[in-house]
Amino acid sequence: MAKAELKREPTGKWVVRDSKSGRFVEVRGADSMKSSQLPLKTSVDLTKPIAEQALEDDPSRSRKFSVKN
């Protein structure tokens, strides 16, 4: 797999080259969370289920739940 050609336009938008057409296409939502105070983990792989990864990495979520009959 070839590395995507990503660049920032003078307008501030992030664009990536479409390998089929050769044109640059806007990456919508890029840097949308930049000013957010939400802590984002750089170790999360977006190609895998995010919830599973978040629960694996968070030791405070290792609670045992009891089943009531």
C-alpha cells in the first residue's frame, strides 16, 4: 500500500491526493478536535473496533459485574 500524499492548502484545509483521478480531495473533519479538551490517545488504531481498544487500555474500567437472578 502506498503512502497517501497529504498536504495543507493555504486556506487551512487538509487535502489528500486521490490515487485514481490524481486530484486533491478535502479531508473533512481533519483537526476538528484540535481545540477540544477531550484527551485523545494516539495509540488507538482506527481500523479496529475503538470501544474494545479503549476498554483494554483503561485499567479503571476493569470492574467485576455481578449478575442478579
